[in-house]
Amino acid sequence: MEIPVRSLFEVVVIVMIIKLIVSNYQPPIQESIQAIICIAIGTVIGLLIDPSVEGLTTAIISSGIGFYGEELWAALKSNDIKLVCYSYNKVAYN
């Protein structure tokens, strides 16, 4: 399976921009709904880039990274295993 890095980057950047828009929306939108919006839009864009099962998987993963990337990066930098597990579970189960 070959993962195109450029496609991953494009989806992550688009999801990050959408996250900024929905996180600053007034009235505030619940974080779980923000995640659903961002991951759904990222998945659709990823499927438009690569309409296959691998494209779907890549789109979902990169959308999750785009939405929760800051929290995952902070957890990895802190070397706090509880924080890493919490962030992973948040990405995996939301």
C-alpha cells in the first residue's frame, strides 16, 4: 500500500482550516460535533483524491490527525503515557 504524502498533507491542512472555522463559530459548537464535521469533510475530500478503500482509510486517518494532531503532539512531547493513551483513545473512539 502506497500512501501519497502530498494527499495526506492536503487533507490534514484542509481539516485544520475547517477546525479553526468551526471552533470559532458563534454560538459555540460542541467538540464532538466539530470532530464529526471535520472528519466527514476530510473523508469526502480524501475519497475525491483517491476513490478506493485505501483512499478512504488514508482520508479518515489524516482527518483524525488534522483534528486531534495538536493534542497528540503535546502528549508525545510530554512523554506522559497516560496523556498519550488518552489522546489515542480520543482519536480512536470519536
